[in-house]
Amino acid sequence: MSDFLDEDETVVETKNLKKDLITFLVKKENIEQLVTYVVDDPPQDAPTKVKFRYPVVACEILCSEVNDIEMVLMKDTTMLNRIFDFFKKKKINLLLANLVLKIAKTLTITKTELIFKYLQDRPSFIDSFLTHLESAAVPEYFSGIVSISGEKGGIDTQKFLSQQNFAEKIIGKFETEQQDLYPDIAAAVLDVVGAASWGGRLMNDFVSERIAKMLLRIMMVAKNWKAFKYGMKILNRVLRAVAVAQDLEVDEDKASSCPPKPDPAGPMSQLPPVVQVFVSHLPKFSEILKNSNSSIKKNTNFGFERLYLLETLETLISLNYVAVQKVLLESDIFKIAFDLVYQFPQNNICHKAVEGVITKFLDQLQPEDITRSCDKMNLIKRLTDSERLITEALQKKERHPPYIPYLHRIGFAVYLLGGKSPFIKSYLESDPKWGAFIERVISERKKNEALSSKMKATAQDDLAFTTDPENDQEDSDDEENNPDLLLDEDKDLDSANDAEDYEIDQSEILLTKQEVEAFA
């Protein structure tokens, strides 16, 4: 066997069904040897090829989708047990774990009915797999078996996982595992929820009152703020699934298994349970926004807790449920959110998140409720007061506060609402400073649009004169050539540093070059 594994052509010839090779490989003892290379840790003094090459090549052979090879595995429960019992080990080899799961995934796809029957008889595999979420391939496997639900032979993998209390088990990991595994747990849940179809038993579990209350109970433990952070990401994903389902056309044959669509204008009691539970926690969420007991430092950073909470609140608002809007109107959550802009004046991530929730909420309200909400936040006065801040900065030859562009965006959104409603327009114009404020906002937007058009035209001209891309000098936007892009990663969203450092994947929500030039 080792001679075959040393050959570079072995995998290709296996997939090409080379007769002599297949005849050799399908012998039970040879399949057992291939499985051994994949599931058993090699001796510490083993040659490098035994530790690395042989397991990989053995895995590729077993995943080659050759029916004769797969049937040897399927007919021998002992070999299947060795594969699916791999994760019963307390400590696993992550390289081998990925290979084991690749085999499991291949068999699940090619021999779905046989594997599903095997798994139904051995449901304990769920617990052992969930013990090792540090392997990224584990959530990928679960999302894979969830996604095939109903596709082959009417197999309902969602129902099976629901019967095994999968949702409770994976959410419960936030209580039983070390906090450094929380990102892996959250990633696994997000993968599974993303793969689950609306109306399936497993998706119904994640939307249920039972799971929502369980997750929030764990999240609200004072000493477990990492659970709050990652739990909020999960709630956001579930609420997004609810939003997608709102516009989903359900086939008649599947309608009986899907939760009834709520009436957006109906009472709270008929809304999805996860929405009801989330809304019932709004007073606690308001307190967290006001005084986040961050795991980093108390009340000195904006923090991921606040960021994820605001993002989830924006998703909730997008559902456009009237009953939810009424509760939000009665709460102080938007006033508290708007206060964060001034509490963290250097944190553009905060400013963008606050802008999102306020503009989206106001856009869904009736005119009278819009003015009421503005009054509650003291919004118009605080927007128009930005004129004074800009003037003072100009007099001192300093930059204005970094949150000014976001106030202008909020102001422009309110201005557009005034264009739709004479009542709102009259309300805005009753503030003597509104005219000067909105005139500046509109003027600066026009400047930005003109600058943007000019930059696009310049970029197209530059592209037209490019004759040899391979010999061009390095892009001037490269970090090494442009000191303006040498920005350290922001790990804690600390407002003392956020004006200068941020993660590159968040750069699009910070001030653009155009805004800096236009408002400087």
C-alpha cells in the first residue's frame, strides 16, 4: 500500500477507474489500511510522508466517489465506526479531523440514504462532533447534512437533528466550553442557520421561544460578556432569516410545515417567538447601550457588544412590524444610541451604526411618530448645532469632530422625509437653524457627487492609457507605498484609537477620502 501512496498518479488513476488498481484497493484489508492512515495518529518518530502525505492521499482515494470502494466501507460498520468515532477523542489532530470530515461529507452526499440510516442508529455522533468545534470542518459538515434535507428520498435531516435537540446542544456550548471557543460555536450556529430551510424543524427550533430565551439567559450572565457578543450575532442571523421568510413564496405542499406568516400590522402575540423574546429584553439592551460592562474595560470603549446590539436592532427594525415600532417608540433606546455619537466622538464605527438604526427607524414611521421620535432624541437641535461645531473648528483651524458627516447623513434622511410630508416639513422649518443646516448638507453632497464623478472619469482615463499591466509600477494604494494606509488593526473598538486604526474590512464605514476633503 505504501508504494501506491508514494505514486503521484494513484489518485488520478483511482478516479479514472484503472482496473488493476481498483481491484487492489477494494480488498478489505487495503481499505482498512487507508482508513487507518486517516483516523489514527502516526507515531511521533514516523517519517514525514507517513504523517502528512499518506493521510492526505488515503483520504483522496476514499473520497474519489468510486462506488466499489465506497461499498466496502458501507458494508463494514467497523470501518464506518472508526471514521465517525474519530471525534470521541478528547484531543484531536486537526489535520486528520479535516480529512475525516471530508470522507464523511463525501459519503453523506454519494450514499445519502445508507449514511443517514447509519447516523440515525448512532445519534451520539452529534455530541462527539460538537465537542470539537475548533475544527472548522465540523460546522461545515452539519450545514452540509442540513442542506440536503428533503432532497434525496424524502430524508428529513432537519427533523432528525431537531429530535436530537441539536439547537439546545450547540447553544449550550456557550455555558460549558472555554470562552476562546465562542467564535467557533457562533460560526457553527451561523453556518447551520444559513443552511436550514424556512419551515424545517431545525429552523423552527432556532426561531422558537425556547431557544431564544435560552440564548438570552446565557448572554445576560454578567461575567460572560463574550457570550453576549457572539449570542447577539446569532440573534441577528436568525432575525435576518425571519426577514427573508417574510418575502418567501411557500409552495402549497410545504405550507403546512412552515410557521404562518405574521401580519406586519398585527399584534405582538402573532409575531415570530424570537422577535417577541428580543423585544421583551429592550429595557436591558437599553441599559447595555448606556453602560456596557465590556469584558475589556468598563464604560471606556464603544465595544463589540454595543456594535452587534445596534446591528441586530437594525435588523429588527427592517422587519417593519407595527407592534415592534410601538414598543421602540415608547423606549429610550434611540436617545441612548444617539448619545453614543457624542460619548465616542472619534469612533466612526459607532457613528455609522447609530446612523443606520435611526434613519431606518424614522423611515418606517408615520409623520406624527417621526416628529415624536425626533423630539425624544432632541434630534433636530443636535443636528443643527453641528453648524456651530464646524464654525468653531474653522476658526481654530482644526478638523471638525469626525461624527459630523454622519449627522449630515441623518439630517439629509430627515430632509427627504420632509419632502414627502408637509407636516414634517413644517416641523423642521419651525427650527430657525434648520435652513442653514440643510443648505450646508445639500451643498456638501453636491460637492461630493461632483468630486466622485471627476475621480471616476480620471480613473477611466488612466485605465485607457494603460498598455502593459504586467509592467506597471506597484499600485500607489498599496499599504507599503502609501503611508496613509498603514493602519493598525483595531481589536477593541477603543474610541481613543479608532480615528487612526481600524480593521480593513470595516474601512467602508469610516470617512471616505472625499468626505475628509469636503468637510475639512
